[in-house]
Amino acid sequence: MTYIKLNKFTNIALSLNNINKSICFVFFFSTMFSFGQKKTIQKESFKNPENKYKPMPFWHINGELSNEGIEEQMRDAKLKANFGGVAVLPVTRTKPDFLSESYFEKYDHILKTAKKLDMNVIMYDDADFPSGNAGGMLEEKFPQDIRKSLEKREFTMAGYRNFKMVLPNEPLMAAVAMNTETLERIDVSPYIKEKILTWRVPEGNWKLMIFTCIPATYHKGAYTVDYLDTTSVKNLMSLTFDEYERRFKPYFQNTIQLTFFDDVGFWRHEKAWTPHFNDAFQKLNGYDPTIYYPALWYDIGPETESVRIDFFNTRAELLAEGYPRLAAEWATKQGIKSTGHPPGNYAEQPVDMNGDIFKFYRHSHMPLADLIIGYGHGRDGFKLISSASNFYDKPITATEIYGALKENTVDSLMLYRALMEIQARGINFIVPHGMWYDPTTVNIPPLISPYSKKLSPGLATYSEYAARSCFMLQGGRNISEIAVLYPISSLQGDFRFDAPENKRGGAFTYPEADYLKISEMLTNEIRQDFTFVHPEFLASDKYQIQGEKLRLSNTENFQDYKLLIIPAGKVISLETLKKIKEFYDNGGKVIATGLLPSKSAEIGKDGEIVEIINEIFGENAAKNASMQTNPKGGKAIFLKALNPEALTKAINELQTDADIIFTENIKLKSELGVFSYVHKLKDGKDIFFFANSSDDVISTEILIRGKLKLENWNPHNGDISEIKRIKHIKRNGIDYTQYVLKLKPVCATFWVSI
């Protein structure tokens, strides 16, 4: 499970001037065998990590490239900042012009310089962001392939009149009349002849809706490609990916080992659609969507949520099987890897941003989290991306980090804060945002480069820290015993286009939505690690019930869940709920919060949902909740009011032998930062990563399940030392290792078992 020389993706800049060089990070490795040569190699790799683990920042080419400038800046990035490479990012000010012959000549010099310096280059796949416009060339070469949007034209009318209109010269998706009182719907497309609709309106009040597919109105500098259409994406790739392949094939697998796509998804309330949508819908769902199109805007009756789910799931599938899949297949053909992200990859509402974050990353070799805008922004959703990696058994999860943080908020400590927090949430490869060719004109701060007077003194040390910690955190398997259901069905079933209360992309959800609140509570307050689980995948054979455990059956990163949390939501798939019931019946532990499911993701199955929910949580659980049990030891609790105290109490009642136990409730006083951890099993060793990104001093007793001997591995300076005076105790008849963890502000810790 190793990745060839895949350096980078890490944020630069971080002076340790304010950090005591004493032990700040601890690693505990528990080994099942005596250390031999393998131990020596591993320790040396930690102390002096390879280039591939180091940060690899965006290098925005906002000026006129020269051979001298290329060589000087890459040399400084290597020798002064200790970066492992650069992600070359053309922008509107790039000279020579993107995709011109002169541009490729300069790119060739970049590659030659990188090879000479033993650096890597990430192949950013377009100019600026989002990916998919070929620097504006797509409109010129393939105007039919620009992105599309669903347009609704609506007419309100009373019955007993003749209606006639000339339809627009646009691909027709549906023509439907809906009675505003009874919600009866009529497909009026049979009344269209030669683009003219002639229809006799029946009795009652009606809305006549004409749905067509039109060129999208939103663009950023240039129109991007129709991400939902593989033919369009292939045409786009012929202008970009294939041109790089034609010229730079010898550099793949050595200097170029990774491609990067940016913000591939849905933007700004855009109703992204594609002309072949109906065919894809019918193939996927087994019925014609025509008569159901009004559900995208209106309540159409009991089947509203179910058909919305089918619509938005179809769109999510088309997105996942479009640009991300084709980019990954192209990369695989070259023997390299693909990474990238959609907009709002950690947003509470995925429907209008990425479709379905788990499905989006299906084909990417490295799922990637986009940590941007402000410190802490999206933090509660970062586990979505690493959970997708867990499901697909992918050893590396990357991040584009620090972009658009205000320059005056970013000092060397901030670089560590943000990095530690994302690492404790499963991220282990860093692309800082970033370097600028002309450092006097930084369009998107902060400047993280050897030319930042503020950050440059600490960049080399920061890069070493990032490399050591990424070396430890890549690969292996996460020890996570709590599964949190990703409530995608409720999110899709509640979403509708043009809702007046939808003020911002990625934020429009049903009021009870609490799954990201649960994420925050588990990670930052209760401090119990978890993994998000997709309901569709949960219903598959990939998840197996083994006694009272639910196993994610991966080759390397398998996980055994003892507890399943169902976040608040009205809708759930019947097959998923049956699997949860089976888990409960076999002794599994289940918590539901806020709002119990009452509707099925499948049409006409609502009654069965209610019946199973009652069997698990008891009848009238929403009004009179109490713990439910069964003969095999299964337990279920419904928490109508979600808060850290109630969730902690429920977890402690259901899970008495937690993997990690903090014996005191740690309350941070500082305004910045959190305290969290991750536990991995790698090469037969237990690795515990504790990260304190706050300004508080942490001193807390920790119980670790098992009888372990431990070493402290300090990623700040590479020191390794044995941890002495460890205690071994029994707790409820189970062996635990007891030790007091001490962390200075903005420090992290690896403990490694021996």
C-alpha cells in the first residue's frame, strides 16, 4: 500500500519559535513481535522522512515565467522551505499563455529543474479554478460541451380553457401539469407537435411546468464543462490532460506522480443538469422520471422525498462517474495517482455542492479535503472525506489547506493548528495554499513561501514536522468503533430547487439535521473516534454483522463497530434499516438522535419503516423514550434532545470498554484550537496521535485498552524515547494501560507501542 514518491500537499510555514522543543507529540506503538531490522528502518524513516511525505504547495504562476525565475524559486522552495515539490497552478496572469507552445516549453523546464533538485511536480489540470474550462478554450473548441442547467417555465391557469405555446428551442426534459389542490399530475408532452404545445386545461387550478436543459448561467472567467456528460469531459480532457501526456510522458511515475482537479461539482445554486439525464435516471431507478419533475420544486404528495432522492442520487452518480472517474482512469493509464475535490466537500448539505461526498470520491486515488476560507471552517465535516477513504480502503487522504485564510490571521502557530486538527480527523497528505510566482501580488492569501518574511524562518521545521506526522499516519487501519450514519437520504429528500430560505450553497438542510453536530461532539468534546457510514453501502455485503459487531470488510483498513449512531432524519432506506435491525438483534448497540425516520427512501415503503423503528426503539419512542433491549444483548436509545452530556451518557451506557478513555472531562479555555486524537494499527504497531491545537496546557490521564509498553515519538524534532512509569490496570475485567498525557499549547503527540 505504498505510493511512489508522492510528496507534498502540506502547508508551509510554521516557526517553532513559540514551541518548546521538548516532547510535543507522542506515538505509542504496540508490537506483537520483537523489533528487528524493521524497527530500525521505521525509526530512521521517522527521524529523516522521505521527500514524498513533505508538503507540496500550490505554486500560482501569476507572472512571466523565465528559466532563471523557475530555477531560483524551485531551489528556494527545496532548500529554504524544505518542500517536497510544487503543484504548478496556472492562473489568468500566467505568461506564456496556458496551453500555448511557449507555456509547455516553460513547463518542461519546470520538470527538468524538479528532476535535478529531486522534487516532485503535481500536475494541476487547468488554469485557475474550477477545473474544466481548458483556460477558456473549451467554449471555443467544444461549445456544445459547456455545463447545463435545468430551467423551469411555469404557468398558472384555471380549467376549461385552451392553452397554446411555442416551446423554446432547448432539450425538453419534461412537460407536466399539476393540480394545485389535489396534486394530480398530467404528462402533457403527448400534446406537443413540432415544438407547439396545445392543451385543453381540465377542471381545477393548475400549474403547467415546462422543464428544459439550457447552458448554465454561472461561470468564473470561462464556462466549464458539463461534468455530468462523459463525452463532454473527454473532449475537455483532449485539450488538457492529453496535451500533457503527449509532451511529458517520460516524467510520469517519477517527477509527476499526481494530478489535481479543483472544485469539480455544483456552484452557486446552480441546477446542474444534462440532456441525457432522463435516460440515466430510468436505467438507475427503473422508472420514467417525467411525471415527477415537479418534485424538484414542490411537494407532490407522499412520494415527494422518495423521488427527490432518486433524482439527486442520479445526479450524484453522473457527477461521480464523469470528471472524477475519467481523471482517475487517465492517471492510472499513466501509472500515477489522481486527487482533487468538489465545492463544499465538508458542507452540511451535499446536494447542491458535490451530490454525495462518498460517491464523488469513488474513483479518486486520494480523496481530498479543501480546508479554506477561515480557520475552523468546515472542521466538523472533515471526517466525511477521511471516512470515504476508509470505506474505499485508500491509505492516503489529502488536503488543500490554508487557502483564503486572512493574511493577518496566519502565523507559524496557525499553520500547525490547522494541520494538527485535520490530521486528527484522518488527513495525512498536505498541499499548502500556497506559493506565488510574483509574491508581491497574492490574490488569495496567505503567502506560504520562502518569500514570506513572517513565515519563512519556520518553514523548513514545519515541513519536517508535516513529513514525520504524515509518514506515521499514512496507511494502516483506523481503530474506530463508532459508526455514524451519513443521513444522505434525508438530506436529498428535503432539498428542493429555488427554495427562498436557501441563502448559501451547502447550508440548506432540514431543521433537525444534526450529523455534523454529532461529529463535533464526538471529536472535540466526548473524544471518541468514529467513522461516517453511507446508508447505501451499509446495506451491501461490504458490511458484515459478526456477533455484536458490524465489520467494514476491507483488506487493510477493516473496522469493527460496536455502536451505530443514527442522526436525526425523516428518511431512510428500508434495506439499510433492515441491516441496522439485524445488527441490533445480534447484540449491537444503536443510538438515534433528534428525529426518528418515518419515511422510506423507496416509494411506498413508509409503513415498514415505522414498524421497524418501533421494534428497535419502542412504540411512541419520540414521546416516551427509554432504553430498549433484546435477549442477545442489543441495546437502543433514542435521544430526543442532543447535547454533549446526553450523548456521553448514552455512549457510556452502551459501550463500557472503549478503546481510549479520557478519565476527566477536558474543558478548553482558549478561543482557538481543540484537543483530539486518532488511533491507527500499522505494521503490527498501535499508533496514537494526540493533537492539542489550543493555547491551553493539556495534562490528562488516559486509559488505552490493552496491556502495552510505549514509546514517545516526537514529530517536531524526531526524538524517540521510551515512556516509563506506565501503569497497567483492570477496568471492568479488561486490561488497560494508564498514563498521563502532557502537551504544551499547539503540540501533538505520537505514542508507539513496543
